[in-house]
Amino acid sequence: KLVRNAGMHNALTQLIARWGLQQHVTLTGYVSQEAVVRHYQQAHLFVLPTVSKIHWGIPNVLIEAMATKTAVICCRLPSLSELIVHDESGWVIPEGDPQALAEAMHRLWVDADRRARFAQAGYQRVLERFSLERTGQRLRELFSQQEVEGYEVSQRLCAGGTAQGPWPTGADDADSAAAASPCRAAALPRAARSVAAGRPGCAVTGPAREIGEWVLGDVS
């Protein structure tokens, strides 16, 4: 089955007809997210023969498939090592190599034990590295770290100094600097810190607001 093949339906239909595969390949078209999960769970394999020039990160569909304990095959992408260890949590093939793809699919199709091993290892990999709790905590840590560094620099600049110093008169730390300076630049770091701590509600605009509400707000 080729699931959610939006924008490619006509081309795929023609290709399937050319090779006489109508009895073997099904195009689902659009399906709901709930139905996508069922397709993952029913599949023996999830195959993503993509190319690196259109994927700079880790495709979400790979994480989804592994989260449903489905064995995966994917081409070698720049960031793929963060998710898949070849012949341990999935099978990695060179991109643009149809023969390698066919061999990988056949090998895993006839080897149920290996598929099961990949499925379990891939599931554990997702839990360890890509769970909502883990990624949310890491984002909070990054927000907090960057906020502290940016906060100190902004306060020094507001006081008429440089990024290296000095602090405003009478202030010897970041919190004292915030009280001593009316600079509006301090508002964003304070808001970012509130979002990172799981306390949305500050008047943050632009990307900071979107990141805070969509990602960090969801894991609070």
C-alpha cells in the first residue's frame, strides 16, 4: 500500500498500470491520522526510498512507523544515524539503488524474526530519543541556557555598555540588572524563560510565541 500519496496519484497510477501491478499495489489517497496508525500496525514493513536532496532532517513518518513497532527500510540520509542503526533498529540502503531496495524488502519479507527484532529495537530507540517527554525536556533546557546568555548580554547593552560589560550601575547579577534597567529588550528573555519553565501567558510575539505554545506548551 502507498498511503497518503497526495500529488502523485496520477503518476503512480500510470506507473502501476505500465508494470501490470494493479493486483499488488494499492493507493489509499488521503486517510485520517487514526487510519494512518492502523496502516502502520497492519504493515509487515515500512519502506521510504527517499533521497537526501529533499530531506535535510529525519522524516517524521519514520519515527511514526517505529513508534508503532513496524520494521523500517530507508535510504541513507544525513541525520538518519540519530534514529536508525543499520541491521539493528532498521535497514539502511544507498539512495537511488533499486536493486538494493528490492533485496532489502525481500530479505525482511521472508525473515519474520528479523522484522520483529527491528520493530522492537526501533520502538525502544524512539522512546529513548524522540518521546514527547524527552524532547520537551531538552527544549526547555536549551531555552533556559540560551535565555540566560542572551539576558546578560541584553542588560549590558541596555546600560550603555558592551556585550562583555559593564553591568548597569549598582547591579551585580542578571536579576538586579533587570530591575535597574527599563530596557524593553529584557522582556523577550523573561518571557522565553517563563515559556521554557512551562508557564505560558507572557506577551511573546513571532517565532518565540509559536515555539512556546506549539511545542513547549504541549509538554507542560
